Amino acid sequence: MTKNTIIIGGGIIGLCSAYFLQKEGHKVTVIDKSDISSGASFVNAGYITPSHIIALASPGIITKGIKWMFDSSSPFYVKPRLDSDFLKWAWAFKKSANKTKVEKAIPVIKDINLLSRELYEMFKSSNDFNFQYEQKGLLMAYQTDKAGEEEWNVGKRAINEGLEVQHLSKKEVETLEPNAQINIKGAVYYQCDAHSTPSEFMNEMKAYLKSQNVTFFTNEEVMDVEVSNCKISKLITNKRKLTADDVVLSAGSWSPFLSKKLGIKIPIQAGKGYRINVERNTGITIPTILLETKVAVTPMNGFTRFAGTMEIDAINDRINPTRINAIADAASQYYDALEITQVEKNGAACGLRPCTPDGLPYIGKSSKCENLTIATGHAMMGWSLGPATGKLVSEIISEKKTSLDIHPFHPDRKF
């Protein structure tokens, strides 16, 4: 049955949902309060990461977080504030950061990542897209034995999950990256990972969807919703009123503002991340995470991207120069011949990643609203999980058997 479906949010999750919904024959409209040219879907590291099997809320993160709270250049920073939503989220995050929950989430995170990688490959092999997509793996490069040992423990766990992982010496890394002049002791190499250039994919997907008669209302914001008999009967934007058979909420860090209007509480905090683009030859050819500083390095189409930090704060788009300098300093610390210039730092941008307390996204329907499908809360894996989430959203709305068990992602789950 063809349904008139409105998607709130035009990031990677919203566009992939639109793609699979229109493939099922549904009439699709995408609403976004921006022009869909910036934000987390454009400034991320471009990683497709089956390797990222450990949720953000993991044992030890609270201790590290408290220590890092006093360091303005730290990779993970939680700004404390007297806000009830933040305090509830922080308590749920603390409860989720235990070994049992992390272990339970590992196969769930791995499976949805593998599905997404398969779908990226499907996009790439079709005649509809020409974005950069390469499976060169991911190096987790370390300068200290402690960081190397910790990551190799994750690597061994990933091997147990059937992923391809190697522990490489400095010399072996230099064989893979002969021109990068990398200053490390070694690296854990996840061959299962891939990468892309986000702006290419986003722009090609927008163009494709428009060619398939998907309607876009950009620079338009959903202000309110009307509900009748546990269903959304009307969406009210700053420009018009709209009706739909089904609604998808994929508004990232802004999603709770709308869900609250429906009496649905989905705990999310915005995690700001930054990126610096270096548009000159760096010699870097393989995506690399600089472990001690948590900076992600990606060889994209025409430039190298350095991205990092997770700054949990109220929603804002302020650029913190201390954070930018920390990313630039990490690049110089790990690559002997590289110094990021002030001009390159001046071109930095940020994006807000929607973080749930347990590190799993919300995908599915709340019991409180029959025609709303929630798809948000992907934190640092939004880019990686976009296609899989879009497919699951389409299957839910089309009332088909889902490709994966979506129970772990239930929006009504308790923390």
C-alpha cells in the first residue's frame, strides 16, 4: 500500500530513509530547517565502521570523563549543567556504562554496521551514484603500549565476532603508509572498515531523490504537531500545514524537541564534533584514528580530513578554538612532516551528533504514536549506520519483516 510519508530531518538518516521508502513506492517528502549543506552529515570522518563494536557508554568512560572535564582540549568532554534532561541522560549513561550491557550490544552494533556496509556497496555498484567509497580498512594507531594493549583487546574481541583484524608493528604500518611519516609504536588494523567523502554522497543522494520526485521543503521548520487517536494528524511548519499517513523523525540532536510534543521521551544529548580539511598532499592513504587523542584522519576525495572530539553540551554551533588546536596538534604529534596552518584551522566546521545513554540508536515506533517511526541517536556512527537505518525505517513503514531484529533499538526502552 502506497503511503504519503513525511521525513523530518534531511541528514544521512533522513535521506537514506527517503531512498528506501521511494523504492517501495511511497510518496515521500523531506523537511529540514537548513538547506541540507552542513551539519554532522557533512563534517564527519566518513567512516563505515564494523570495527566500532564498543558503545560510547563503556566501563571506564565515567572515570576518564571526570578527568577530562578539567582539560578543555580533551577528546571527550561533558559540560555539566543544571538541566533536568541532561541530568537524567547523565544518570542513564552512568547506568549503561557496564560490562554486561556493552557485551550485549557488541553483536547488535556489528550486525547493523555490516548491513550498512553492504548497502553502501549496493549504492556504489548502481548506476545512480558515483561517490567515493573505498574499503582500505582502519588503522588504530598508538604511541603508548597502554593504548595499544587496550585496543588489541578490542581487536581480539572483534576477531571473535568474525571481523578481520591484525596487530601491526611500526614497520608494518610504514609499509602500508610509506609516505605519511607516521610517528607511532604500532597499530591495530581493522580491514573490515571502509570510508567515503560525505559531501559527495549527500549531494548525489539529494539529486537522485529529487529526480525520483521526492519533495524537499528546506529552510523550513516543523513547529508543532496535532495528534488524534494516537496518530499524528497534522504537521505545522513555519510555512504550511501538512498531513501524512506516516511520519519519520530523523532530526538528530533536535529530535527530542518534537518527540516531547507527542509525550515521547527519547533521551538524547548533542555531542559536538569538529573537522579540519587539509587540501594538500599529506601522504596519508589509509583512514587512521590517533588513539591517545581520539582524532580521526580520513583521505577523502581531494583532501585529508582531521576530525575529533565529543563535546556533550547544550545545542549550539559555536567553534571552540581550543578544540580545533587540539586536533591540529594531534596531527603534528603523529605525523612528523605535517603542520596544520592557521588558515586551515580557520576553515574548521562543527556538527552535532545525537547521543543516547547506552550508545544504541533509536529505530522503531513508540507505543505512544502509531504512525511515527523514530530514527535518531546514532552518535558517532550516524554516517556508518545511515543506509541500514533507512532500510529498516522503510521496512517498518511498509510493514515488512525487518532485515535485523530491531528490539535493541526500541525508542521506549528503559535505562
